[in-house]
Amino acid sequence: MFHARSAPAAPAAGTLRSPRPWRMVGITAAWGACFVAIEWGLRDAPLLWYAALRALLAGAALLALGAALRRPAPSGARDWGRITGLGLINVTVAFGAMFAGVAGLATGTAAVLANAQPLLILLPAWWLYGEKVSVRTSVALVVGFTGLVLVAVPGGGGSGAALSLLSAAAITAGTLLSRRLGGLDVVVFTGWHLLVGGVALAALAAVVEGAPVIAWTPRFVLSLLFLALVGTAATTVVWFTEARRSRLDVLTAWTFLTPVFGIVLAAVAFATVPAGWTAAGLAGVLAAMWVIVQPHPRPTARPVRAGPP
């Protein structure tokens, strides 16, 4: 999964392609499993400290990999400023809100609301990168949004729902900002932004939760290792790689699968059966995703009539 190399700046909208399906299925399956791992790990560790450990371990692993592969380090205040901003948004805010959302909601509902990125990214992607949205995609996203609402209703609202949506907004901003780091090595900048965000999360955890009180049970260690190495380090590198060269509406539409995996895995792990409205909402989400990822028809050339010289 770590075959991504440094890439040039973000391409023009006309040169973008669809993301590779096998990569996206792997990413969304891993992210769906993350919500189960978070639910398990929160039994043994405070919320913010658990999120900080996830980011710190993932960042350290990627920087060690980058050093072993002799990848170039970032240089210049501008690059470091963007990496710091990306870390604070995509890690400190997103991870903290995501973990808090899982603690305040049912696992499947938290997975749905934290993956509202396809709905949030459309206008910014159009404004920043000129990625126009077709009528077909717009209708599909309305259907997807309706499905998300139906899935979220049984889990209730309140602070858990708001925090999960905040996590989705932060991840959306992180995806948009990652395009601005197109000239940097993806493994190295991903590692640094995770480390920066993790340090900020650890500082916040120290203020809010005090010294970490963690039960290092086998369950917690396995959950943390999966979250950090598979659900964060590997998937984030691949996600940022695809974000550099794919249409953002199609790319983020794949995250509709994340709550599907999350709800199925939560049903297996915690013996929870989705309610009728949840099943209907999931059907709408899957239908919307299927429509969005279909290839868009290319305009055909108009015939040129012969005319007088």
C-alpha cells in the first residue's frame, strides 16, 4: 500500500480520473472497522489520549518508513505551515471529534455522520479546483444525504451527532488542503501531519483528562495497532495519493461505504441489528454511491458540415 511517490501539484480538473476501486474498497473497509476498534479501545483508555496515541504511532511509523526509503523531507516555512494546518484540522480536530462522537452515539450512527464528506466537499471542490458537479451526481447526493439522515435517526442527535459531523467537516477540509501539498512526498508529509496533530491532541488530553490512565490489555493493544498502522497510516497515504489525481466528488463518494462496513461489523461485534429505517437509509446510501461512481459520458463531437470555400 505504500508505493505512493511524491507527485506534482494538483492537476487541472480536466485531467482528473476516477480512483481505483480496489483501493477504495480497502480504505473504506478499514475505516469502517476503525469505529469498532475505537469502541473497544475506549473501554481501556481515556478518549483524547486514545486518539492522540493513534495519531502519534501512525505518524512515527510513516516517518520511520520515509527515512528507510530515503524520502525527501519538507523544506520551507510555507510547506511546514501547511503541514501544521493540515495536522491541526485533519488530526487534532477530526480525531478528537470522531472519538467523542463514537462515545456519544451508537457505533454505526457515528460511522455514518463522520463520513458525510461527499456532501460537504462539493461546493469547495468546485470553487477551489473547478470540479463542476453534474445533475446526476447532485441528485445522487441528495439521495445519499436522505439515506444518511435515515440511518442517523435511530441513534438520536445531541452532542454525539454534532461532534461526528464536526469530524466529517474537518476531514473534508483536510482532503481539500492535501491538494496544496502536491509537491511533497506523500509518505513524509502524511507522517509529519499525523505527528503534529497527535502532539496537539496529547497536549489537549493532558489539560482535559490529566495524566493518562490506560489499561494495556491485549484488546487495547490490538485495537491501537490496527487503528494506527492500518486504519490511519496506510489508508491516509493511499487516500491522499488518490486525492491528488481523482475527482473529489467521486473519491469522497466512496466513503459512503464506510458506515456500511461500520454497521455490519458493529452488528457482528456487538450483536446489534440495524432497525428498519437504518436498513432503508443504507439502501439509499448504496444506491447513491453506485450512481456517483459510474463513468460520466463524454461529450461527442458534432459533425462538421461542408460549406462553401
